[in-house]
Amino acid sequence: MRAALFGLALATVGANVSYAQESPIVVELFTSQGCSSCPPADAFLTDLAHQRRDVLPLAFHVTYWDSLGWKDPYSLDAATNRQRDYARLLDQDGVYTPQMVVDGTTAFVGSNRSQGLNAIANAEHKRIPVGLARNGQTLLITVGAGAGRAKVLLVGFDPAHETHIGRGENSGRSLLESNIVRSLTPIGTWSGSAMELRQTPPAGESFAILLQSEDGRIVGAARLDS
């Protein structure tokens, strides 16, 4: 069913398309260039990006460090709001950096590699097929049929940037960071029936789709690399 749905979607946009890897495990890192504890977590995320094709690592740069000596050029209000939503959903006292969340269900200190690899190994198989294709200036998103209800989120991200830090806790360092989220856009609601959406590409060099249920679980995902 997944192959048939995605194949039909590709046929509608023509032959010259790029299409996504489906159903990766989603690892979200909440980080900031102003945080001296974050570079080891950033390095872990970079290793995942380079070594694990079954994982979609995403770096969400939060805003609440921006007034503490260094304004992170990649900080987003959407990243801060997303982390606060997780704090509520996962019954946490507050937010902190670096924090990782795996598939919307398991949160821990982002520099803890052993805990991160264990959470990835224990991630549940995603049952809802999601497809993502690009033809020129159009992104085609497909979601297969299933049970439940979820938001469809479009993510734009840059694969890598190196930044020289001029002030703050990391002053003088050059930070190499991967899969930096540049945009996060809700584009629809899935209610169990197969659906197809078309979107103009948002900010970012690469793109991903997250299908996220009301309790925070990510039940489907797809990545489209630049």
C-alpha cells in the first residue's frame, strides 16, 4: 500500500522528481550556540546525521539563550515553543539545553550518547506511511490511511553550518552544527484517511515531514535531502 500510494503521488508530479526516505526515527536536539554544555550534544547529532540513515536528526536552536551574551543566528521562536510543548506533554518541570527527544516520547540530556542510542534502538516502528517528493518549486506530501489523528508538520533544515562564536559561553570557538532547523510549519491535519498536500518549499536547504499525534508521538516521518 505504501509503495502504491507514493508511486501514484510521484506520477502526478512528473518524472524529474526527488523523493524522500520514509519512516526514519526522529531525533530532536534543543540546543543553542550560547550554551557551553551544548557542543558535545551537537557533535552527537552530527555523528547521527553522518552515520545513521535510519535516523532523522534535527537541531532546534532555542531563543532563551539569546540575551545571555551571544545571539544564535539560527534561533527560532518555533523551536522554543516546541520544546515547551514537549515539557508539558512529557510532564517536565521546565526546559533546558541540551535536550534530546526521540520520536516525541523519550527525553534526556542531549550529550548522553548511550541513552540516546538506547532510545533509538527501542523506538517503535512507524505504521503510517508518509511520502515527500519535490518537483521544481513544489513539494508533494502524501500520508497513507490508518487509525488516529495527527498534525502534519513541514520542516526546513540546513545540513551543516560552521559558526565562529564571538561572545558568550562559547566565545572564541568555531562550532560545526548539523541539520539546523530553519522553519517549522503546520500544513494540515490527518484524521486517518489517505491525503495529499502540495506546498512551496519553506526556508531551508532540505526538508522533512513529521506526522505528530496529539500526545506528542511521531507516528510517521519522511526526509528529502538537498
